[in-house]
Amino acid sequence: MRAAVVTAPDAPPTCGEFPEPPAPPGQEPLHLVGAGLHNVVRGLATGRHYGRGQMTYPLVPGIDAVARTSDGRLVYTGYARPPFGTMAERLVAPFQAEVPAGADPLEIAAGMNPGLSGWMVLTARRKEVGALGTVLVLGATGASGSLAVQGALALGAERVIAAGRDPEALERLRTAGATTASLVHDGPDGLTRALADAVSETSPDLVLDYLWGPVAEATFAVLGRGGEDAEANTAYVQIGTLAGPEASLPADLLRSRRIRITGSGVGSRSAEEMLAEAPEVMARFADGSLQVPYTAFPLSRVGEAWAHTGRSRAVVVPD
């Protein structure tokens, strides 16, 4: 079958022939409709992602997809057994969730992975305390962060603060109902000032951090200043490291404020938990509550998809 094939950690994928994935008895292969090219896909294929395990090459990249069953149904599926990923004409994966009527299957392929990253944190927090209160999203102008902002608004957060660098994306989020904060800053204290201004009205109850690095450190400094707020009870969830893989956590923050710092990602959430949330997230894409731009690339141009940058998410489709 034709597939995107990665032959080495530092090699971009090329379109070529790859063996058919073995199917368990009674299960037929699915036919690819679209597979999102997410950051985690690149990270796993290059061996740089913490969830990579023992990589063997050649391999087919891709962790999730929308595919068509033999009887014509569209399903969201993924987590095929390596070296068989989802960027292939046919795939075999351990779960399927039907795509709702009216949903754009390529938007589902582009948006489910980044959308679930924030949605699962938001719904878990709402179940835990009954409401979302004020939500701060760091890295709100990327695909995952933007969908987290949209998700917080859709789930009834009292206030959503979207912090990011892209002015056009921030303006779209402001129009959607978020309070925005630019992380484009001057001087060593610029980040801290920008974040302090953003949370001066209300302290965040939940922080979704897609950036880490110096942005996290500036946020810790701001939250530490509010340590005298006896009502503050903040959940800080680390999801991505676009600004850096490490951040210094001040001890004073942990002692002066009720704050819980956790992470969310591959390994901290099971495939079963993700699948349980998938129908609701797909329904939100179908009704327009969640939106993500995408650019489709045929398998024969997977190298171009791999190099794609910009505001849209690359989606690999059959030729």
C-alpha cells in the first residue's frame, strides 16, 4: 500500500510502498480519509518526544485519523501499533468513534488531537469543582491553545484570558469572547508585566500552559504576588513546551498560595479516557463551537506537509 514512510530520525517522510497492517480476526482495515500532522507526530517520528519508546525504522507516522469503514461509515480512530501509523492508505487501529453528521471530516482530523489536549483538562476541572471560573491559556494563538480557549468559552468559563504572540489570532479570540494578553514583550520584565496586567482583575482558577520555559516562570512570579488571596485555589496544568523544556519553580509560590501543578499528555491520560471524550469534542466541531483551519496535502506531497508552517494544521489525505 502507499504510505508516508520515515526511514531515519532525521529524515522527512516520503511517499512509498509499505506493508499492509495486520488485522485481527474479524476486523477489516480502515481506509484513510485524513490524518492530522500534529507536533506530537513529528516528535514521535523523529524520536524526540518523551513518549517515543523504542523507535524502529522504517515507520509510518501519524497517531490519529478520520477513516472510512468497509460499509461506508466515517470514524475517528488512531493509536495504531508501530511501525504502522495513520498516514497510509489503509490502517488498523484499536478504537473507532463515529464522526457526527454535518462535521467536516478533515477538520476533525486536524483538530481532535490539539482539541482534546485542552478539553480533557477543562472537563476534568469542571467535574472536580463544579465550575471553571477564570481560565488562563498560555500559548493561546497556537492550534491547541486556540482550541483550549474556544473550549473554555463553550464550557461556560466565567472569564477566559488568552495569552499569546500572534496579534491576528489574539484578535479572533477577543472577538469570540476572550480577554487577550500579548506575550510580545520588551525588556527582562516585559512578560511579567503583561501577565500581571492580564490577571489583575481576577486571579486564574485554572491555567493551561502550552509554553513552559520563561513564560511559566513569569506566570509563577505573578501568581506568587497574589499569595495573600485566601480564596485563591489554582490548578496549573503543563501541556506543552513551545517556549522551552525547563522552568524554575519558586518555593515561595508553593508555600504562599493554594496551587496544584500537574501535567497532561501522553502517559498521563489513557486511550480509554480520550475515547470517552471524543464524541463530545467532535460534536463541538460539528456545531461550530470549536474551529481549526487546515490545509490538505495528498500522500504524494507528504514532504511538503511535513515542512508546512503557519496558522493552519496540515492534514494528509489519499491521492
